[in-house]
Amino acid sequence: MKQGARNLITDVAGLRVGNASDAALRSGATVLVGDRPFVAAVSVMGGAPGTRETDLLAPERLVQEVDALVLSGGSAFGLDACSGVADGLRTLGRGFDVGGQRVPIVPGAILFDLLNGGNKKWARNPYYKLGLKALEVAAAEFALGTTGAGYGATTATLKGGLGSASCVLPSGFTVGALVAVNALGSAVVGDGPWFWSAPWEMEGEFGGLGPCPAPAAPNAPLPGKRLGEATTIAIIATDAALTQAQATRLAVAAQDGMARALVPSHTLLDGDLVFAAATGERPLADPVVDQFLLGHAAAVCLSRAIARGVYEARGLGMQADWQGRFR
């Protein structure tokens, strides 16, 4: 497999990403929207998730496609970013048709960034406007690092952020990942600078240091966050034509990439979650082999995207950042 042209999730044709951030709030929201509805699914492996409309994504539910997916800061308050996106889409005439009424389907997930020093004493929830703004600026090109849902994100040791990566398989399928890294665990080995994701790095995308030359410490670090304060939320996307059940398996496979990139991950104190999105542009030639390879690519892309999110982040007084410490 090779790196996509942009090395962003938007290398999957028909998808756009928008970020909206508030520097005073030290938080933000990110939206993934398609030119048309797309099949979506979800896998939740963390012990403290915060979500909206994820029950709709089970394969046996009526609705099989969604209009957008939202990642947001703000803990439970951040779920209101989905409402802003839904209203914006409805204005555009998008949504599930129910007797002539359009109901945009906008699942979302949130991370906890309420203790990063930003001004959280709002009179009115700010995430609705952040979601709407993110939708309005959605495009094929978008920023990484301290922006959108990753603006206020942190990890055990270094500033977290928004990351993305993509790859193109020999079969022609494109896979991309988008992630807001706010983990209890660490993206680097020990005190750094080597990333756990290093074996899967492409073209020096997060420093090109290669794998850590020394073996990793056998003991996991003690938790630096409390219950509900840590969550890595992600989207894995492909142009393959997948059913909702197949997309669910893609999301499950992508969780391996999170475990490769963050140590520890999927803990009781994290709300780790992966959405899957399938635009359906390319049919599967071999349902077994193609799904197998797509799952592997999803794990690789998510691992790389997590490292890029930390690599591109700027601390802005919240936490030390990788480039400030090691460059």
C-alpha cells in the first residue's frame, strides 16, 4: 500500500472535513460530511464513551446511511455540535425523508477537555455554533494538530490533537483515518521521542525517526487522568461498497491501530471509539480477501493518524508538545 495524495481522510473521494475552534474555550469540533449519504457503523471499546445516535448504526436498524459524523470536545456539552451540523444540513435540504420532512442523521462522539484551562463558564452551550461553523468550512483540505475536536486534547505525556492519514491499496481501494487524540495513554515510547506507531510510518509523516532502539518498559504508566477525562475518538473511511455489518467489522479492525499507537488504550477510563464510513464507490471483487485487506489498512491508517495528531499539535500552554520538546 502507498500513502494517499493528501495523506488525509479526504483522499476518499466525496468526503470533506471541517474544523471549528475557540481559543478562549480551548476546545472545538470537527465534522466529516459526504457529498451524499454514506454507510456508517461504530465500534466502542473504551469504558467511558460519550455518544449521540450510535444505536442507529447497528446493522439491524432501519437507517443504513448517515449524512455526517461529528467529533467534538466539550464532554457531554459537545454533543450539541451534532445539532448544529444537523440544522445546517437540513437547511441544505439534506436528511432522511420522513413524509416530506428531512431529518439529517448525524451521529457523534465527544472527548473530555473541560480541565485544560479554557474559559468554560459559558451562559449558552457554544458547541452548537462550533458544529455549524465546522460544517460551513468543510473541504478536502484541512488543518491537523491543535484544531477542531483536537484543540484541547491531551495525552499522558504530550499535547494531543487532530490527526489524519490515508493509504491506497494495490487493489485500488482508498482508506483514510481521522482522529482526535485525548488519551490516558501515551503515543510515545517512554519519554519519547519515538512513536509507538513508528513501524507503520510512511514518508516521514511524523518525524521519520523509525522504531525505538531500546525495548519498551514492561509496566504501564499510572493513570494521569480520572474516569471520564480521557477519550480517543476516530473515523475510518473507505470508498469500498460495504454493508453496515461489513463497515462494523472495519471499525473493529481499526481499533487494532489505536492499540498499536497508544499505550495503554481501551481502558476503563477511556471512551475509545471508532466510526466507520463507506462511500460505496468501488464494489468488492472478493468479499473475504478485500475485507481482510481493508481491515489491515484501517488499523495501519489509524495508527499513523494518531501519531500525526500528536506530532502536529502545539501546546499553547495546555501541555508540552512533541515538536517543542524534540525539534
